[in-house]
Amino acid sequence: METDGIRPRLREFCSTRAPGVADGDDIFEVGGVNSLFAIELLAFVEDAFRIALEDEDLERKNFSSINAMAALVQRKLDTQR
């Protein structure tokens, strides 16, 4: 799965709390996102893409935007091959 296929799923999930967020927008700065959503987002990413997030993955920069999350997911998928 390439990052272009990952982005739509992330975008759909994030739009529940941050409607209209662009792929490069910082989802924590646009409003509507709180710590509970952050936990839900982690669970969604692991479940939706069947990856295991490690402690070193849990940095804000990896979840700040749809682009950043797509890159993280792609890196994790690439290491599973």
C-alpha cells in the first residue's frame, strides 16, 4: 500500500474531529483534537493498517498531520516486508 492509498483512510478518520483538515495541516493546531482523540488515533492506525507502533514511533511529529502519519505507516509497512 503506497502512501496515496493510506492518506484517504487517515483523512476520513481525522475528519471526524477536524473537518476540512488538509493533509499538511497540524491536526493538533486546527482544533477539535484532544488527548482522547490522540489515543483513538493510535488505535485506529494500528488496527486499520495492521502495524504495531513502538515507543519510538509515539512522537508528536509522527502524528501532527495526515502526511506525517502516512509516512510513518508506510515506513512501518516497508519494514514488515
